[in-house]
Amino acid sequence: MQDLFDFIASTLEKFVEKEGNGYIVPLDRRRELGFTFSFPVKQTSVSSGILIKWTKGFSIEDMVSGMVL
């Protein structure tokens, strides 16, 4: 699972570097970013949940019902 999130982080880093000065964030704002985790999740709060099962060909058995997002 760590590899998945490391991949996401490094891909975002490359995107921001490639974007360069073409996008300027005002000093009083932060860069806004959305993240979609499109797998079945039991939502436990507005910002967390528990993975129900992997879909789309992913299979990380020890993470099902144990992964808190």
C-alpha cells in the first residue's frame, strides 16, 4: 500500500514541477487538490473510511477491512 501512495505523491510532484511558473498561487491561498479513492469504502466520517474490497484488478488481501482512509 505504501508503494501506491508513494507513486501518487511522486507523480504529483512531477506534475507540479512540470507546471512550473505557468500557475501562480496567490500568497494568501494554498494550491487546492482533490483526491478520489474510487473503491468501495464504509465512510466513518467526512474525512475517513474503511476499505470494503478492492476492485479494478487490485488485490491487496491484508488491507481489506483493515485500511483506514
